[in-house]
Amino acid sequence: MVVLPHWMIALPGESGEDAGMERDSGLSLGGDRFPRTRWSAIVAARSENAAERDCALETIIAAYWKPAYKYIRLKWHKSHADAADLTQGFFTKAIEKNFFHDYNPAKAKFRTFLCACLDGFVANEEKAAHRLKRGGASQILSLDFQSAEGEFQQLEIPVAESPDAYFEKEWVRSLFSLALEALRAELEAGGKGIHFQLFELYYLGAEDESEISYAGLAARFCITTAKVTNYLALARREFRRILLAKLRELTATEEEYRREVRALFGHNGQD
């Protein structure tokens, strides 16, 4: 499992930088940022309610389609076009046949189960000798395969790395991207667009955080360094909250959630 950077892990008050941060973000989900009761897409995917089931499948697909596409490219040595069609076909069939209904969290992680389903699907397509032709399948899912292929081409994949380990890393990357986009939307909707701009520049704009100083950001945005400190602390806290909420959506039980959080953060995700 990929270990997340230190700035995602720190909680409010853990460093001097956070000491003067804003306490009321205006974005919290009630008094508890990490509520014990939560909606799980993995559980809801087995719901008898069609609307709830569709929403759950949409959440699962959003998190897993890119890792699945790249996994097919790497493990099955498929071309961009074939991998795109197989990914589209897999998730389309998963919706039609309710692939995820039989998932048992006591037996394996959902990612392990999904990979087994994916391998079985691709193998069956090969055995049947009627792989989906580009544009020939029912394109009911809107997936940006060009962006996925661009990411795949840019990544350096260690020779010794297994497809399963690669899938794990890509799933973390997908989770991170979903949380980042949600952070952008929430901050901008709350009139805190500058918070996200600072967050993006300071944490994602350079390989070395020291290349971007608080003083430099303050001068660039015509605000005080104290505000830069507060805004960054708030954005980081909200990013962590969103990331944990996404993780809750993609786990079936509280025990599974805690295992995943420990793997990512080194603790159980509670304050």
C-alpha cells in the first residue's frame, strides 16, 4: 500500500504551523469530521433499491475505472483501444449482471475481489474470441480513456512490480484525485477558492515544498503570511476529511475501513 505524504496525515494542532489555524471551516459534516455512521457504496451496490444501487455503482466506477484500465494495459498487454473497450465492457456488464452482489468483505478486500472479477472477464473475452471492437460496445459509461492513457504512458513502472501491486498504487492515486477534485469543488462553492489555489501551489506545485515559501505566497496573493498559514491548514484538514470520507464510501465494514486507514495513515482515522 502506498504511504501518503506527511501533510495529509497531520491533524490540527500537531505542528506549530497549525497552531493559529481557523477552527470553523464552514465545510465540516456536522460536529464530527469522521462520523461512525456512513454510507458505503460497496454495501449499497447490493441494495434492492435501484436508485441507491445505481448511485453506489457510479461511486465505485469513478474510483476504479482508471486503475482497471491501467491494470489491463499492464497485465494483459492490451492496446489502448482494446483496454478501453474491455474496461467499458467490464463495468457495463458489472452493472447489468450485478457483479458485486456476491462480494464478502470477510474473505478479501474489495480491490482483490474486483481484480478477480476483472481477470475473469478479460480471460472469458479472450476465450470467446470476440473481444469488443472499438465503438462496437454500448458506450453507456462516460470515461476519459485518453487521460488514463496519458497517465499510463508517463508512469515509470518498476520491472519487478507485480500487476496487483501496480493496481494498489493506482487505486490510491484514483482516491487521491477524487478527493482533490471534491476539495476544489467544496472550497470554491464556499467562497474559499484562494484556499485551494494556495493548497495546490504549495503542496502540488513543486516536488520540493521548500521551493515555495509562505512569504512568497503571501506576496503573490496580497495577503499576510498568517492567512497563508491558516488557509493552508484549513485546506489540508478538509482534504484529509474528504479523503477519509471517500475511503469510507469504498469499504464495506468499519473493520475494513480501519484496516485501510491504518495502511494509508498509520492509525485508525479518528481524532
